[in-house]
Amino acid sequence: MSGSWGNVFWSMPKSLEQICAALKVNAHFRQPMRRLTSLRIGGEIACVAYPDTPEKAAALVRALRENNVPWSPLGYGTNLLAADGPLERVAISLRALATPVRFDGLRVTVPAGYSLPRLVNQCAERGLSGLEGLAPIPGSVGGAVKMNAGAHGYEIADVIVAVDVVRDGQLVALPREALHFAYRQSPFTTQDLILSTTLQLRSGNAGTSRAEIAEYRRRRAATQPVNANSAGCMFKNPRPDLAAGRIIDELGMKGESIGGATISPVHANFIVTDGKARTADVLALIERIRERVREVHGIELELEVEVWE
Ligand SMILES: Cc1cc2nc3c(=O)[nH]c(=O)nc-3n(C[C@H](O)[C@H](O)[C@H](O)COP(=O)(O)OP(=O)(O)OC[C@H]3O[C@@H](n4cnc5c(N)ncnc54)[C@H](O)[C@@H]3O)c2cc1C
């Protein structure tokens, strides 16, 4: 590794290459985060590892822990803000997990690396209702469970009955009763790797669900910069009846820019980036928004996106 990387990887008893090779885990080294995130910014990450079985995922977590290597779960990167500098960590992606989606009556068990919009569409086509509002959320199922993703009056937590996770290096099955969710909050830590979830749906009608999904997509296209590089809403709403986007909009901040980062003129809670943007630009714009909101309203806006430094 080049001199700009710190000590973590130099002092490891085993190299990352050795660890991944020994476990037969496919791994890509020194990957640019701009290719792994929807904001299309961020520096190089040391490694992205793609275990293809739950057992390999658990063994990888154990090996990284034993070697003191920092790691994070990576979904589709649609809620991530990655620093500009080198990221000395391993991202574990479950896109290659070969577990199939299993439908069983009104229940579906789905691997974490699966696409949430794809799942929603498949359920709708089978006459399974309960996920329609989540159709426009562009992440993975694992990312949605971690973030308790929600939209249009739906939250994924409302239908979760169980989650399989790697916790402390072990495969653990957690029933819903053991899991406490809140607005954009789940009980999972940054060191829990969600492997799959089982959802309880209702009997519905494919045509009705399809129409509902189309309506949500239409509303999105009219009110959000759906084709720009973004991570969706930057900030959580401070209260259920007070949208962060409305506060920022009323402060007249739409269209303000720092470097290649701009507060979307379409939706004030979205920061969009151009090809020249750096993460530092986005962070500076976030700070500017927070300062103004603090000054004028005395409200401390909390980030909805996850920051990797
Ligand atoms: C255009 C746009 C619109 C959006 N609209 C919405 C919306 O309406 N509602 C909403 O809630 N969100 C929205 N988002 C944000 C984002 O899509 C969701 O938060 C999504 O659930 C993140 O999933 P992901 O796979 O991309 O996760 P990532 O961005 O990859 O990761 C997010 C966090 O989850 C963790 N994580 C990911 N996978 C796992 C796993 N398997 N196990 C444990 N932790 C994991 C990561 O470590 C990270 O901390 C939007 C984003 C965009 C770009």
C-alpha cells in the first residue's frame, strides 16, 4: 500500500490478501468510493470483500476482528458519505451472497444484498402487499433494515418478523420481539452484519399494488432530483410534523453551492454533486446548513446519511 495509508494495514499479522484468499472470499483492493456510492464521491477504500455464503461472511468478520482490521457493512451506497482521503477499512458487501429469495405464504425471506425496489415489485406481482411505499428507495434490503428505511407512510420495520445477522463473529437469528426500531433507527450496531430478513406481508392485489407504486414513483419524480447524484435526504426530520427540507427551503438556501456540491433547487433536503465535487464540499455545505438552522431556529439537525471517515 502507498505511503498515504496509515499504520493499520502495515501492523497486521496477516495481509488482507491472505485473509480473503484463505477464506475463498472474492475481494477487490483499493476501490474508489465514488464508484460505490450514489453521491459519486469519496476516496479509495482499502478493500471490498464479497463473501458468497453466510458462513464465509461470519468467518471473514472473525478474521478481521482477530487481525484488528476495521470493517463496515456496505449495501448499495445510497446513504453513504465517504471521506476524500484513503479509507483504512474493509467494506463487506453481500451482493454476491447466493442465498435465494424464499416465498412462503404471506412471508418472504430475502438476503441482505438483494435490491429493495426489486423485492417490492416481485412481492406486488405475487399479490403480496405491505411494501409498496418502499419501492422508490434505491438501496439494498440489508441497508434498508439497518436504516429502518421508510417513505409514503411505510417503514420496513413494520413488516420485519426476523433478522439473521453476524454478531460478534457468530450467526445469530433475532426474532422481531428482540428488535427495537424507531424513525430511521434500528437496533443494529456498525459491527452487526445483517445477512437476511423475513417479512410478513398481507394478501393484496397485483394491479392495486402496481398502481400504488407507480403513483409513488410519479410523486418522487415531481418533487425530488431523482436523476442527480445524491444520497436522498441528508438530514432527519427534527419532528414528525417538521420536515428538514421545509426548514432549509424557508431559509432560502435552495441552490446554494460549495465547490461541486449544491443544495438541490428541487428538494432542499437533498445535496447533489457534480463530477468535480469532493466530500469536503458536501461536509462544508452540511455545516453551513446546520449553522443557519441552529442560528434561526435553535434546532440541531441530525444527519440521516452515514459518514465514513
Ligand atoms: C434518490 C434517493 C432517494 C432516497 N429515498 C429514501 C427514502 O425515501 N427513505 C429512506 O429511508 N431512505 C431513502 N434514501 C436513502 C437510502 O436509499 C436508504 O437509507 C437505503 O435503505 C440505504 O440502503 P443501502 O443498501 O444503499 O445502504 P448503504 O448506503 O450501503 O449503507 C447505509 C448504512 O447501512 C449499513 N448497512 C448496509 N448494508 C448492511 C448490512 N447488510 N448489514 C448491516 N449494516 C448494513 C452501512 O454500513 C451503512 O451504515 C434515498 C436515497 C437516494 C439516493
